[in-house]
Amino acid sequence: MRRLVSFAVAALFSAPLWAMHCPMDMAKIDEQLAANPPSDAATLERVKQLRAEGEQLHNAGDHPQSVKVLGEALDLLGIKS
């Protein structure tokens, strides 16, 4: 029972951390796209799609999935997340 309560409390407190991570990742992507966008059109389009999807997930409250999707975009841009 203690483990279950501990897990629930940890999950409750970690949700805001995921939520704050999303806007930072989106800002990194936006900065990179403005300063040095990928020269490959397909990569640029994929990054834009992932960025938009990540923002939608963030706004819907699915922060872990948003961080994952935005991480894919950062990887395509060569940025460590």
C-alpha cells in the first residue's frame, strides 16, 4: 500500500515538470528553425510536423508524449534534448 501511495504522489508531482519541459523544447526548435533551418526540405517539413504535434499534445495535457515527439524533432535538428 505504501508503494502505491508513494508512486501516486511521485506521479502527481512529476506532471508539472513534464509540462514545463515542453515549452522549452518548442523554444529550442523555434530558435533553430529561425537561425539555421535544415537544408533538406523533407527534414524541415518533418520537424515542423513534429513541432506542431508536440504543441497539440502539450495543450491536451499529454506531456510525456509531447516531450517524446518534440525530442524526435530536436534529434532531427541535431540538438541534444
